[in-house]
Amino acid sequence: MKYLLLLVLVVIVGSCTERNKNNNVLAKDQNNKKEILIYCENVMVPALMELKEEFELKEECVIKLHNDCSQNLASLIQYSLKGDIYLPASKEGFKKLQGSSKSFIVDSAFIGFNPLVVMSLKGNPSQYSGNIKSLTERKYALIIANPETSSLGAETRKLLNREKIYEELLMNVVALTTDSRGLVKSLENNEAQLIINWQSDLYHNGNANEVDIFPIPEGKDLPSEIYAGILSTSNNADLARDFLNYATGENGISVFRKYGINRRKSLIF
């Protein structure tokens, strides 16, 4: 009986040792993989998650995402001096990096257009007409993004200034959000009747089932262009360029289009 127990212990210990050895080899392989860090605004995450999984398998590398509003991302890049790619939700996001004397963007690639829209709850209970200027004619409870913290806020302010209604509209604004996160939820929670948001926010979290959208007429700077930039702090610039080439290739364009980001200003149906 003693010999039998001893034999069982030997088998168990041997099995555990082999398992640990395999885990260590796997961890070592993971540590040896090349890695890139992408800073992105929150609305870009769904498309990047899909591209990340495909690219990691294809290139046997690791991609890490750090998502936040553009102000926080720009501050983190300048403070940490780390990272490979910066992908804000519009070119306004790049201006957040221009406060420094150092040039952080060494190369860039065009991703697509990110249109702004007005959103209401499904069924448009506030009876918004779709005319952007009418936002000042009635006392709609409105929530928009903060222009000092996010690309969405900066683009919203630019739009409303173009229409010469920004200052007046602020009188109807019940809150400023940090970025696009929580905007649709504010409609669902009856905290606002209308919001100004990225159209691309419609394509995840089931938002399409909750809201109606009202397009905003295109102008000189609308819809906003999205660019991804390779950072001067990159330790794997070649891999970062390969990822951007993949993201702007046929498959990448298809993935971004699925999330409402197109390379043409207007789609013809």
C-alpha cells in the first residue's frame, strides 16, 4: 500500500512539474513576442479590438490598448514617453499633443470619417425637427461632450460655432460629459432629451436599438477625419507601421466600416 501511494505521488508530482514546465515555456514565448501599445479614444475600441485579435494571430505579437479621452491620452503620452500609436476619434485629438515643444507624431495614416449626429430616444419623444439651428428655438434638455477633454467635444463646439449657436446653446446644456461614454445612457435615464454624439457610437453596445439619429449637414471640416499617428516614443515602429498598413488595408477598412467609420464622406445607398 505504501509503495502504491508513493507511486501515485511520483506520478502527480511529475505531472505538475511537466504542467509548470509547459506554462513557463508559454509565458516565455509570450514575453518574447514583440509588443505595441495603442492609445485610443473610447469610441475607437470596438473596431480596434477586432483588428487587434486578427493582427496578433497573423504576426504573433501582442497589442495593448489604452483607451481614454484625448486630453488624458495626450497627457499620458507626454508624461510616460511610451507607446507606439495614437488613434484619437478625430484630427482634433492630435491638437492635444501640440502643447508640447516635442513633436510626438512622426507618421500618420488616414482611417476614415467620423460623422457627428444628433441622437434622441427611439421614437423621438421630444419631436426634434432635425434642423440643427432649431436646438436653440426650444428648451431641449441637451448633453454634449466637453471641448477641453475630448475630440467629440472639440468637434461639437466647432460645429455649433459654424452654425453660430454655440454660446446660445450652452444655455440648454444640462451637463458636459468627458467624452462619448455614457451619452446614450443619459437618454435612456431621461437625463437628456437630445445629445450630440459620434454616429459610430450607434454600432456597439446595442445603441442602435435605443436611439434615433439625425444627420448633420456636411461642411468644410465635417465630417471629421480620423488619423492614426505613429509616435516618436515607439520601440517597435516597424511593427506599428505594419499594423497601420493592415488597418488601412482591405480588411481593416471593412472592419472600421462595420463600426460606422467610412473612408468616404457620404455613402450612396
